[in-house]
Amino acid sequence: MNEVLQVIRQHRSIRKFKNIPLTGEQIEAIVDAAQMAPTSAHLQPFSMIGITDRELRKKIAVHSNNPWIEECGYFYIFCTDLHRLMLAANPDQQEKVSSNLGYSYFYQTAVLSAALALQNANLAAESMGLGAVIIGGINEALPALDGWLDLPDFVIPLAGLAVGVPDELPEQKPRLPRSAVFFENQYNRDLKSQVEQYDREVEEYYSARTNNKRKVSWSGKFISMLEKDLPLSGYTEYVKSKGFDLK
């Protein structure tokens, strides 16, 4: 097994860091790795914002309930970004360009590109012996976060990446079995028994792990959330307010 596969297979989210800032070389290496991620048609519709202001990091940590944002060695925010195309268009082109960028196709393309860049950055950090955790929960700080970052239309914060020198080595969460996520030629609809078996494995993991033990299964955790009325319509309206009509 080569070194890249070894790093991938050893992945675990790190939420406890030593009080050691990243070096400039480490920060730039992670950015360079993110920029090398593939994007559709070389559109590159994403941006990264490094948060160095300690008070801003504290506000994001508090409003999103993620204390490790404040404690990590460096914090990045990954955004969709189609604003650069609006800047390149001349005044006669901007109305039509803006209308077309509002299609859900471009929003999906930007989200996918930002996600690929985010994973490249995460992998780069881990390859240097650093720890990292991807934080989708920064969205809980919206819409205030949008203002703090002074984001123009077509730029939306998607997830954060907290990176630093790890101060923990948590147990690795079990993944779904390969047969439940990888199929050939057509989707396998007969997955109930595999999900049930995986639920039992996850219950054993949560009951045996060192920290934050609890009794919960994989499907139970999410079904208990999804059977409620979720207050997420505000996020859809926020996305639309940024220029994405999701047509």
C-alpha cells in the first residue's frame, strides 16, 4: 500500500489541538493542494478564506457551537465562488451572466468543486502529520457569518477546515460496508440487512469508545432528526438571496 492510501485509511477527525500555530509554509502548502483539485471545465468556482483574526474566530466558534475553531492552529473557510465571473463580464453582459449563474447546475458545480478542494486540503494536512476536522456547522452562524466575511453575491460559505497539531488520537469510526456503497452497473436496492448490520457495529463503537459514549445507531441518529420539522427553509432563502435562484 502506498503512502497516499495509508494516509487516507488512517483518517479520523481531530477536535483537540495543541497550542501551536501552523507555519506559513504549512498554510500555503494546504492552499496549493486545494487548488490542484479537479473542477468542471476548469471553472474553479471556489475560494478559501483563512481566519487569522482571533475575535472573529471566537465569534464563529461561539455562533456555530464549534469550540475547536478557536483552538486550532489555523482555520480555513471554503466557499462557492462564481463572483469572479461577474467581475470579468462587462456591464452589457452582467444581467444575462447573473441570470444564467442562478441555475442550480452552477450552484451544484460550485459546491462539488469546493468539496473536492476541501478534501484535497484535508488530505494535505494529514499527510504533513497535522490533524484536521471539516466543519459544516459553520452554517449555523449564518446569516451573520456572511456579513463578517463581507461576501458578495455568488459566494457562499460551505464548510470550515480546522487544522493543527493533534492533541488526541480518537478511535476511528466504522464505515458502511463496501457492498452498501459500491455497486456495478446498477443500484442495489436490497440493502436493508446491510444497514441493520452496520447499525449494530455503530452501536458497539459508540458504547465502547473512550470519550462521549452513547447508545445510538447510524440510521437511528439521522432518522430521529429527519422525522422532525427541520428549520432549514431559511438556508434555502439565504442561498437564493446570494444570486442562486436554483432554477
